[in-house]
Amino acid sequence: MAQIDNTELSRHFSARSATYDLHGTWVNNNEVLSQIVEFLPTTTIDPVQIVDLGAGTGAVSMYIYQNYSLCKDLYAVDICPDMLAKFTEPCIRKRIASVESLPFPDHSFDVAVSRQCLHYADDLTCAASEIKRVLKGGGTFVLAQIVPLDTAQKKYWEDMIRLRQPLRKHFFSGKEWINFFASHGFTLQISNTFSHIGSVKKWVKKYNIIDTELIRGYECLLRQAPESFKNEYNVIENGDDIIYSSYWIVAKFTI
């Protein structure tokens, strides 16, 4: 298993743990959460063992726990202890670990779920190998990621996200995520796309951004974006705020 230093990333999320799920529309996006549950196995007669990778403060784990009756054991994995400390359900088992080095035996789970986690992985190939290792034969992997549209404006989207998320490692489109996992032995079963509305003000409030230069830089990128980008991402100035669309892919794979 890979030895990855996640100290900086853990510190980043520790500083945001107190308000992480209070102001972000994407964290509790019911459309995405319900789609994740719909992609979980429904034909099995045996209870399902699930691992939630990059579980954060528990939105995905709690939604599965409350809405998926076939769940037997549910483990929440995250590199940040302060994020996991926000969990309120004692039946969900917590593990501090990275997706590149999972603390479970081979073939431990029927399902692995990852929402908005893998773009931070230093070694995606190692992460894919670890996910595959801990899944049982025929197991299910559900991936949910905010992605750029696969158009000529993808690079502009990447430049904006780099400004907002300097620790992010990967900027894949939905097609690129699907192709990556297909190349590592995962078979796509189905995928869906969704959108949600974000804004500069929501971003500032959610992450308690106090760097005025950073805020102005983000606003400038949105205001000066090519018209094709503004049309694709529905960028609109709304009083003293700028709103825009973000896009999700939720994909179900088997191994």
C-alpha cells in the first residue's frame, strides 16, 4: 500500500470541519445523494457491507444509513479526524485513512462509494487498486464527482478550480473519470449527470474565505470568462453576487 503524506490536506479540512456542511448546497444535494442510493444493490438477499471513502462530515454515510435498508455494516473513511468527529450516528464505524492505503482486508465490502474525494488523491492508480482490492468479486463502486463539461472551455474551468482548490490534484471530466476506471478493471453499468447552482457568496461563506484578493480573483475570472463559458455554466451577475452552475456525474461500476 502507498505511503502518502496527507498532513496538509488533513489540516485544510480540519480548519473547515466546523461549518463544512452548513452552507454548501452540494454537500447535502438530495438529487445526488438519492442517485447514489439508487445505484446500490437491490437484488441481493444478503445484507450489504459498505465503505464510504472520503466521508467528510458524514452526509453520504448518513443518507445511506437512513435510506438504504439492505445496509449491514457501514464504514466511513477520511484522512481528517475533525471531519469524522462530526458524525452523530454511532452505528457508522469510522476509520482515519487515505483511499490510497485502506485499513481493511481484501474482499471486505460489497460496495464502495466515493463522493468528491478522489480529485485529491496523490496516486489515483493506487486508489483504484485499493478500491478494487477491498471489494468482493462482483462488487459495486459508485463514484460521484463535480466535473467540467467536456468542451473547449474545460481548461478555463480548471483554471478557476485551481484558484479555489489549490490542493486539488485532478480535473477530470465525467468521460475521463469513466475511462480512467474502465482502464483499471472497473465496468461501467450506468451514469447520470446533474447540476446545482453555486455562487461566489456561498463559496465565501461555506469556507470562511477572508482573503479579499482571492475573492476578487475568483470574481474576475467569472466576469472575464468567454461568453461560451458563461453560457455553458450559466454565469449570471446577481446584485453583489455571481451565480453559476456546477455539474455532477454519478457513475456505477462493477468489478
